[in-house]
Amino acid sequence: TGIAYWYQPRAVGSRAAGKAPLTVAHPAWYKPSIGSWLGSKDNDWPAADTTFELTFWVAVPTQATFSVAYAVDNDIKAATLNGNPLDIGTSRGSAALGGTAVIAAPKGAGLFVEGNNTVSVVIDNSAAVVNPMGFYCVGTLDQVANMKSTTCSSQETCNTQEMQILLTVIIGGLNYTLLSSNSTLFAAAASAMQHGIAAASGSRLSPGDVRVNLSQSSVRVDAEIVPQTDFGVKRIAALLGSADGRLGLTQALLAELSYLEGIHEAMDGSIVVRSISAPSVVAKSLIDVPAAPAPPPVLGPPLIFLDRYSTGTQSILVQLRQEVLVRCTAPCTPATKGYLGLHCSPDADGGLAQGVNASAVVAFGGHPTDAPGFILTVDADGLLAGTVYHVCIDADGDGSNYEFVDSGLRVYVSGVAWRDPPQLENTTDTVDFTLRCDFGCGSTSAMHLARACTLGGAGDRSVIPGQQTWSGMFKE
């Protein structure tokens, strides 16, 4: 928890369905060294059962297994995998992890299926009033490799080998020292690399097939890939090494990294994939012998940039001619086309519904005066205020080599525009602001100034010196 994407499928009282909320540990709870608790440490969780779910991919169901240690407040009522009940052991409460408190899915029990699998955990939070509620677990999915070859020269000696793909990626814009100093962020970044490489294979790999080692040189990612499918090791290596595969891998890695909470703390520039090595297929002995060195990376220009200052989300208004910064060098040109969409469709020129679903497709404009990249000027007057849109790009525009893909950038379409004053002075006096609000504002609306917005909760905010101001109410 805190690294994998856990989901709350149903609302519980005032707690809406969606991504499972993360929380720091209550003083009485187990203090994790990696990941974080789900729930809330405060006396504000509704007194009712709460369900958390996690979906993951399995290639060979007969070889999959997991054993997950947990701590919980108050208790676990039940756990299932694909609707099948799991052994949840005996809870030790919230202060201790594991021991008898283990959720287990044994191998060969018919619990796993090929493709997506969903584990569901129901937390018993029965109480008379709102109270703290939390769930923390740690463990990994184990999928035993099925692509092994055995060569025996005699009954006395036998060498078992495992076919692997070796791949090296150099990530720029990340400071390895800063990244490695935060164990939670380091583990999350490694997990993001696994998911990105798996995603680039087009569902032919699962994150569990990928082992990564992060090291210096900006951030160097050495990956060992052991496919669990029958698609073929050499075919997957060829896919990842192709031009489309390299572009897809770049986009997937940058998208995964951009979603990491706190990733800006380890950035020293724009996050960019500086190089991807040519994948090589090797046979690794399962006996403990030194591994073959990874091939040197093939240097080349970066493909897609994520702007350092918009790693989260850029913002535009529900108005005509809104500018979005896309930091993209090769293979992007002024002929590259883009649009904003609720999702990205490969054939956007072929009739993706516009209006609230997407802006019109337009070619890239000029370069910004203060940064490398391109300006995508879109008419956002038909988009839905309060919504996050994907930036979709076709690298060669009207050419046939590329199609529209998700760039990994996000744009928030806002109904609020700043009008006056144009700038602020550091003062202890109350300051009035003039805003234009096209959608959803009224006399009960509130605002405050902050270095970063904390989502959720009530509208009233207190002062945090150097971070945020008091909140104030709107008035017409």
C-alpha cells in the first residue's frame, strides 16, 4: 500500500469512491519504512465497512502466488481474489505487522486467472462514531519463470538457464542522490520503471516480469526481463528495440514517473529519457554465477519531455486560444499535431467527438520565448470546466509513421481566471482579489493562496508560514 494503485470502489459516508486515500501513521499504528497506510489517522472515518481493491496482471496463473503481511485498524472482515475467499490469518491489530496477520494466495489453488486479477480487502470499522481507520500491507506477487532450458552433461551435473532480455535506460532530470535518500520515493520510482517497461510491451509483460536496478549516471535503470508468456523472448526484445517500441517505452516511463507523489523533490531539471539501449537476449544460469554486463546504451536525442514545472498538471481557462507547453524535441516538429481529450484516440482526425470530449486537432505552433519545446494553442471554450484532459500528440502530423498517443502531460481546464491585482506585496493586511469565475462559484465558495493545493476537506484553511494563507469567502 502507498506504492501500488489501491482503489476504493464504493463510497463510505462522506468518503467518495476513487483512489484509496493515503495517510501517515496514527501514533498507535505500525510505522512503515516503505509505502504508507490507506485510510485516515484522524477521527473522521465513517463507522462502516470499507473495501479497498488492487488489480494486477498475471501471465501464468498456475505459477502465481503471494503472501502479504498486514496491520489494520480496526480489523479485516474478509479478503478475496477474483471473488474467491482468501486466508487472512489472525489480525495483530494496528501496532504490529505480519506474524499471524498474513493474507495468502497459494500457488496451484485455482485462485489466479490469466490477465487482470483483483484482490479485495474489506476493513471492519464498526464503531459508534467516526474514528481512525487504516490498512497497511507489504508483499509481492511471485510468478515463477516458465521459460527455462536445462542442459545436463551427466547425472552428476546439470545447468538450468533462464532466458532474459537486458535493457538499459538513462533518465535525465532526476538526481540519484536525492532520489535514493528517500526510500519510499526510491521504491516507488523502481516500481514505476517496472510498470512502464511492462506497459510498453503491449500487455505481453507484467510488472512482475521486470527486475530493475537503479544507479548513478543521472538515473541509470538496468532491467532484467523474464517474460512469462509464450509470445517469445526474441519477439518481445525486437518489439522493445523498434522505433515504435522505443517511443512507447519513453512515453510509458515518463507517464509513470509523472504520477509519482513527491517526484519533484528528486528533480534537477526536466525529466527526459536520454537513451535506451538495444535490448539483448541472454541465457542466465540459475546457479549463482556473475551476470553478463548490460550492453552500453545507444545514445540519441530524447523523445518526449515532461516540463519540470508542469510535472503535475498545467492549467488553462474555458476560453479560445489557450496555450499549452509541450516540451518535445525529436521526433516532434512544427508539423506535429495535438489536441486535448478525455482520452487519446489513435485516429483522432477520423472523427473523435469534440465538445466536452476533446478540443479540435491543431498543428504545433511556435516555440516559447523562455523554454525549449512547442506551444499547442487550443480552443477550450467547449471543454468542461473542472476537468483534467490528456495532451494527445501525433509526432509526424499528416504523415503515416505515427498515430495519436498520450504524451503523459495533463491539462486542467479551470473556470476561474485571475483579474486583479496583477501582483502582490508581502503584507500583513487583508488583500481583496478580483476573479472571473465561469463555472461553479458562489457566495459559499472559498479560496486561499498556496505553494501547492491540498485536495479534499473543508474550504477553510489556516496559515502555514511560507506555504499557504488563510482562506477567504467569495463575495459578488
